[in-house]
Amino acid sequence: MKKTFKYLYGWLIGIIVGIICSIFFLIINGKDPILFITLILNWSLCGILISAVDFNLKPAKKGLVVSLMFNVSLLIITFASNASQGLWLLVLTVLLGSASGLLISINKK
């Protein structure tokens, strides 16, 4: 598979995951457009990074590790401002990061 298609696929998966995460925070937090933009941009770049790295791990673990490493600054800032939102963001990072790794690996085969 060509690298540009691999990165484009990772970017699209990241945008979809970012929208899912934003919808979840819309339900919990209410309307905060900066949070939505940040989550969508963060997850879209995380999707590109998950598709780019080549760890010797299973796809779900690779997505989990990359998403936790990439989202650690956002997690720290969110925990500092609101602990309950930080906990939800941590849970979503674990779940959606693993799912992103699986979805991106489906296309690599």
C-alpha cells in the first residue's frame, strides 16, 4: 500500500474518532467549541501517528500506546482543570486509541 494512502486512512480514522470523542464530551460537558476543535485535531494527528509508527506490538496495543503518549499533555491539562472530565478523557483515550489501532491495521492487510 502506498504511504500517502496509509496516512490518509489514518487521518480519516482519527477525524472519525475525534468526532466520536467530541460528541461524548458534548453530552457530558455541554457546548465548548475549543474543546471540540482540540479533540478533533488531536485525534486526527494521533491517527496519522498510529498509521506511521511501526512498533512490534499487536494493533490494539500499538494504538493504545501511541494514543496515550500523544494525549498525555491533554490529559494533564484536563485533569488539572476538572478531574471528572480528565477521567472520562483517559477512558476514551484507552478505548478509542485501541479501536483506532485495530481499524488502521485492517487496512494494512
